[in-house]
Amino acid sequence: MKDDEPPGRTGWRRFVPNWKIVMVGFAVLAAGVFGMIAVAYANTPLPSEKDAQEAATAQASTFYYADGSAMARLGTERKAVKLDDVPKYVQDAVVAAENDTFWTDPGISLSGIARSAWSTATGTQLQGASTITQQMARNYFKGLSQEVAIKRKVKEIFIAIKLDKDWDKKKVLEYYLNTVPFGRNTYGIEAAAQKFFGHSVKKLTKAEGAYLAGRIQQPGNFDVAEEKKNYSGTQFRFNYVLGQMAKLNPKEYGNLPTTLKFPKPDPRKDSQAFGGLRGYMLTEVLKELESKGLPRSDIETGGYKIYTTFDKNLMLAAKNAVVQTTSGLPKEVHTGLAAVDPRNGRVVAFYGGNNYLGKHPDQFNEAFQARKQAASAFKPYVLAAWLEAGHSLKSYVSGKQPLKLEGTTPISNGHSTPASMDIIYATQHSINTAFGQMGAEVGLDAVKRIAEEAGLSKDSLDKDVNDHRFLFSIGSAGVTPVEQAGGYSIFANNGKHFPTHTVIRVINQQKVEVIPEDKTPKQVISEEVAADAIVALQSVVKGGTGTAAALADRPVAGKTGTNNDNKEAWFVGFTPQLSSAVGMYKEDRKTGAELSLGNNFDGGTVPARVWRAFMSEAMKGQKVEEFPPPTNIGSPLDLAPKPAPTPTPTPTDPGFPDDNGWPNDNGGGDHGGGDNGGGGCLPWDDACNNGGGDPMNQGDATGSTKTTPPPPTPSPTPTGGRRSTPTPTR
């Protein structure tokens, strides 16, 4: 033995550590670990009830009208109740389903934690380890469910232990029952009782209580299955809960597994937040937010404040204008109305339907989804392109018909027209052949550019130019009321266009604006072009096809439109403060086929009256603002010679039934009078002053009598029925 070897430690034994040293090492290590745990435990505060309550309830998002008043609350539904209001058998069902040792455990389950650790280590999926106390902490206290997994679990365990010491078990169970998710976007037993069975928790039966308790395990998955009428998962859990209840309390619940039947819940219903007009508003807002990166799932849980563009008084005014003005019409007649503030692009009001969730619910939004041919209500975009090209309102165009253009069905007016007329007269009386010539002269691309930048659907415009060529100039493209209301805003707002939108701003729970309003306009046409276009569009209301839309106390400009066989009719108009559009059509309720609105139905009749009824209310109390004066921009470009002055015709001459929107519609177009219907000829209207006006009382400006209309020509393909929109809304 060497001098430096300890006695009794020879051979291999000398390399084995002394057991005392090992024990001391383990003790030091254990002390260090437990010390760290103790420090972590001590540094894990128990959140205050006040803070926890705010975090647990401020999750639904609130929608507001433009004036800041609340419109609806959408998202997590919960309503706190006292434990005494929850039947004992419902409490027992939840304990049996989720944590059968709840009344005796220290807030955690050591065996459950061990299973969870093993599951994490092996990657297997075993039964969850969380007790009711742990789940309550996770549901109730902000932050636990969003941290890194291991750190969250440790913090959750510490809080659960502290809760078990500081809180009474009944209090823990009460808070748990008020925060636990049951599915269908409900949180808490009271909201679940009402959502699934239509009554308060106080009225839950034993079977209903067992059903809800079983749902806690996988509420989202059970929602998906039950939406498909698959109740096998919830049926299995229901039977499991009854068995557990019988096991825990045989005397009271021993017979439940054999006596209770599975209680099929009520069918899922949309939230009453979608009732009445709110459903149409919320649906459009949700679509817009989705397009901006904020999906509905985040809205329902994020606690956002969403401020919309809608004026609640004008929403009601829109409904009243439509319902009251169209009350005598058949139910097959549909009406959409939209109103846009031209100064910012906000959709302030619309009418899409009567009741989103009514007895006979109709979730199709006429204002945003009904894409119909614009007919002559498209012509202002052609007018704008004409003026933008440098041609003036004093230019002359031919009234001869039919107008034959390359690759296009011949264009007619359906009635006699002057041989030559200026642009104001052509607009005032909606002369198809005139606008066909104008579109051909400036080019369809120029017209399409203005219409697209004014907010009309690019897909619809592109398709129509390809399909119908120069019929595009007289309104063969499909549009929606909200697009038209936004489109005409370029005239009311000095040529500028703001994208139409329904959301002003979105604020998150941290009071940060996460989605601001787009306040950048696009100059689509010049101010001078807009001013001169207004001159022509005012003539429509003063003495043309749209006299029924005139407001007594303020200036109005606009345009009528009626398509082939009077199947669709429009009036779109504006004041300096508001642009609005009314579109109407008739549809067979069974087949979806479009039908004629009637021989005497056109854009200048009912649509103009609906528009006037709404705008009269919308403008009430508003300052009277004037349109800018004409600028007389551009130079005359005469596509036809100026007419010679003619004597005043006799009252027996048939005149012009005016705007029909399509070739050979045989006069089924917009009503309206001549210039004296709105106060005589306008001073700048050369055609009128030279005898080309007053179509209610004369024939051609050349003095000729009414001619025989040309043979019928094929009409462009209609845009389809109410539900079959051929191109999506942009």
C-alpha cells in the first residue's frame, strides 16, 4: 500500500466516491433545486381578482356606429352567475368530468403532473394533467395560456397551489364555471345553458348538465362534429360523465347511466347581434376587416373596438325610403340602396334587405352583392372620358340610328331622336347612339380607366369590354349600388375618389389603432371636368329623364338607367355632400330568372322616387351647398353638323319616351320631360335653344316627324339572376 492511499481503499475501490460525499452532493443539488423552486414560487404573485376579472371578460369585440354609439358586440359570450344559482347536480357533473379529486386535492395532481411529464418526454398523447384549479387559473388569469409551454405550466402550478391555499374551493369552482369554454363561442355555464338549451342554468336538467360537462374536454372539436350532425363524440362523453357521477356518489347518482337519455342540444343559431339591419352591416364590416388581415376568429376573441362608417339614422331612413316607396310592388321586385360621403368614401348608409335573421331571413345584400347592368347610369363615365379627352359640352353628335360600330350589335334609341344634338342634350335625354359615338371617339380603354378608378369592379369592366365591345358605352357592364354611389363621388368631390369603405378605425385592448382609415384620394378626373360633367348631369334632373328625383331646397345631379325589357332600373345622383344609388330588378322567386319590371317602369320612376325619399331625409338640416360653376373646358368636336333652328312643333307630335338603356327597347325607358319640365332650356344647351329640346312636345330637331324604328337587334347578355353574379365584387 502506498503512503498516499487511504486505508481499506485498494484496487478498483479507490476510484469509487465515498458514499458520504455522494449524499452530500445530492443534498446540495436538491437544496439548490428546491431553493430555486421556492424562489420562483415566492416570486409568482397571485393576480388580483379585479385584474383577473377584466382579463377574463374583455374579449368580445364591440362595433360602433359613426357617432360612437354601440351597434353590436360580437365574440365570446359569458354571463357570470353565483355558485348557488348552479344546481348541485350540475356542479357534480363538472367535477366528475374534469377533476374527481377536486374537493380534496391541493390544487394540483401529482400523478397528473407525472403523466404530463412522461407525455412530454415520450411525445405520446395522454390524459391531461390539469385540475379544475389549474384550468381556472389558466382561464381566469391573463398571460398563462400565451407563454412558452414549460414556463407556463410551472407558473400555472404555482398559482394553482396558492389559489388552493387562499381561496375557498367553492369560490374556485364558481370562477371556473364562469370562465370555462363550452363551445359555440360561449364561456361560462350560464351562457352555455342559454346557447345549447335555451334557458338559464337554474333550469338545466341532470342530462343537460352532464352533456355540458362532457363538452369541456374538446369544445371546438365537438362543435365541428355536431355541425355535421355527428353526435357520437358528445354522446360518448355524456355516458362517461354519468358513469363518473355514479361512481363518486352511488346513492344519489347510481341510476343515472340507465335512466337518462342523451339530450340533443338546440340547433346552432347566429348571434342576435345579426338581427335586423345589423346583420347586413356586420357582415360587410367583417369582410372588409378580413381583407385587411383581421379575421373574424381574432375579432371574436381580441376585444377590439371597431368604429364603422354607418349613420344609424340614415340606415333607418334608407330602409323607410325603400319599404314605403315600394310597398305596392310585387315581392319579386328587389331594391338596393347605397349612400357614400364623396369627401371621404365612407358608406354612411345602405339598404340590403329587411331583416338578416327574420322569420324569413334573407342574407343576400342588395346594396353590395346585387351586380346588375348599369344601363344608362353608366354614361357619366363616358361623359367624363369625353371631357378628359379635351372635348367640350358644346360638341355635337348624331342622333341617327341604328349606329353601327365594329364588332358591336347595332345601337338604337328605341324612339325618334334629333338628327344632331349637343352633349348636354344627349345626356339629359340619355341618347344611346350619342354615347356610342362618344365611346368610340375617346376609346373604350379611356372610359374603362375612369370607371375602374372610380371604384367599379375591374373584373366586371374587363369582361364586358371583351364581351360587348361598344355596348360598354351605354351600360352593359354589371355594377352594384355601392359601387355606383362611390363612382359618382368623383363628380361631387372635384374629380377625386376615396375607396369606399365601412370601417373608420380599429382599436385593440391596448388602445392602439391597428387599422387606420385610408385618407388618400385619387384624382380620377380634373376639377374642371367634374364641374362641367355636373352641368350635364344637373340637366337630367332639371328637365330630362330624372325630374322625379329633384329636391325642392338644393341642387341635384344624377342619371337614370333602364336596361333591356325594363328588367333593371337605376337612379344614381348626388348633392355636394352625399352620393347615393338606387338599383331595382325583378326576379322569379322559384327559378331566379329576371323578369320585366313593367312597361312603365324605368329609372326615372320608382328608383328616382326612392332616391328622393331617402335624400330628402338625409339632407334634412344640412347646409345647402352649391355645385361649382361650369368651366367650359375643352373645344367643340362635332361628330355631326349643328342643327338649323326649327319652328316650335305642334303638341300632337309624339316626342321622345327617352332613356331605355338598350338597342330597340321600343321606348321602355326612363320617364322624364323636356327642358320645360325643369324650368326651360339651360343657357348653355345649344341644342335645346335651337329647337332640339322639349322632347315632351316635339319631334326631331330638324323638324321631321317620328320615324319607324329599325328592326330588333340582339341585346347584350344580361348579368344573370340575383344570386348568380358572373363577376365577383371587388
